[in-house]
Amino acid sequence: MSFDANAHRESSLENWEEAASGWVRRQEELRELAAPVSHWMIEAINPQPGQRVLELAAGLGETGLLAAELLTPVGGVLISDQAEAMLTGARERASSLGLTNVELKVLNAEWIDLPLASVDAVLCRWGYMLMADPATALSETRRVLRPGGRVALAVWDTLEQNPWAQLPAQELSERGLAGAGAAAPGPFTLASAERVSELLKGAGFAEIRIETLELVRRHRSFDDFWEITLDLSRSFHDVVLDQPEAQIAEIRASLEHRFAPFTSSAGELVIPARTLVAAAEA
Ligand SMILES: C[S@@+](CC[C@H](N)C(=O)[O-])C[C@H]1O[C@@H](n2cnc3c(N)ncnc32)[C@H](O)[C@@H]1O
């Protein structure tokens, strides 16, 4: 690893603790965007009554809570994340859904504090690519799965396939405001079906299936896109809001111009997004 893994772990934890309030504010938009991904993952693990499902890097636990609804009244879900503040959001959502078969636990996916073969399935949506050592996280995932248990995961496809992230990244980089070094893990680090397959095989998984899903981000206006990006991306938020007011206004105007080609005839922003989804058997 040509980056400082422990420094990455520390800053990741801090960033996600801070990002949680924005994620809670935007949970409905996120749910709508990501629903096809969660549905693919749930179908891939095919939860059965009585089973125990673990969600890793769960954030607000959207996918795990869908599984919990299918497992109720027997069987349940353990929703986990490194960030306590994310789990607070997940707890509120579970209680608003009236779910009683949900446990929550702070866990780091690189060293899962659970016994060998203790869960029937694992879900991890947009988590592994952010970890300092995804190979270890996948080995840990396999260790806690019972033999024959399934993992389902999602990682973003390339930056080029995800202009919602590519254009802001270009804007910052052209202004010399780019974030972490290229070697550090980030949303697009595992944007390759070959790499995901290699990691799953390396962790001992079999029956590997990988697909791409096309998603659409819809925003009422550029303003809406700007606000949601500040809410969801801590790195964008911190870099942009650290600039003097005049420069923030310049960044905003330039980004609005970059996104103009994505404006629909109704004046909405309609931005494509693409994710990889994968499933495999322990
Ligand atoms: C992009 S968010 C995705 C949240 C959720 N899975 C979803 O799809 O909405 C990434 C989440 O991964 C968590 N995370 C990152 N690295 C982790 C690790 N090593 N162990 C546990 N959680 C981690 C973060 O705290 C954050 O909540």
C-alpha cells in the first residue's frame, strides 16, 4: 500500500461521523437513487426466515433494513458501521419502520468482531472500496459467513461513468484543490469487474456474479444538486467551504456551467450514474 493505511482509517472514521447528519437529511433522495442496487443485492442473498444477515459499512442501513422486513418475525439483521453517528440514523429509521428484528453494532469491516461462520449472508453497499484493505475485509466477510452463505456488494464504476462525481472532481483539480492522493482508497478505487472478481476469489469466494447497473440522479435544479453534494460528500464540503466567499461563488457558477448539458426540457438535472454489483458464495 503506497499510502498511510492507519492515517486513512482515522480520517475515514472522522469524515463519516461528520457526514452522517447530511446523509440523514438526504436519506429519501438516497433511497430513491439506490433502490435498484439494494433490490439486486437482496435478491442475490435471497434471505430466508430464521436467517441472520450482517450489513457492513451500512451507513443508515437501507439495504439491511429491507432484508429485516423480509426476515421478520424470525431471523434478523445486524446493521454495522464504523461510525456511531450513522448507526444512530439507522436506529431511527428501523424504529420508524416498526422493525424489532434489527441489532446495531459499531464494527470495522477490516476486523469483524463476530465469531467464525456466525451469519448466513452479508450485505455491503458502497463500502469495500473505501477501506484501507478491502482484501482483508473480504477475508473477514468470508470468515463470518457460514459455508455456502452469500455476500452481495456494490462498488461504484469508473469516474467517467459517474459525471455527478467526475465534474466536481475536475473542477477542484483544475483549481489545484484536489483531495487525497490517487493511491488512497475512495469511491472509485474498485471500479473494475476484474479487480472485484480477483478480490472475491482471493478471499476464497466461489460462484461469483458481477453486473453493472445504470442509475439516474434527478435534481429539481442545479441548486438542489449543489446542496446535496455538500451534504453527502464531506471532502467536497470541506474543500469548497474552506475557500473565500468569492471563490465559492466562482466554483459554483463554473460547476453549474459544466452540468448544463444534463438539463432536461423540464429544467431538471438528470445525471447518469453507474455501479457494479457482485454476489458470491462462501
Ligand atoms: C458511501 S457510505 C455507504 C453507506 C451505505 N452502505 C449506503 O449504501 O447508503 C460508506 C459507509 O462505509 C463506512 N465505512 C467505511 N470504511 C469502513 C470500515 N472499514 N468499516 C466499517 N464501515 C466503514 C462509512 O462509515 C460509511 O458509513
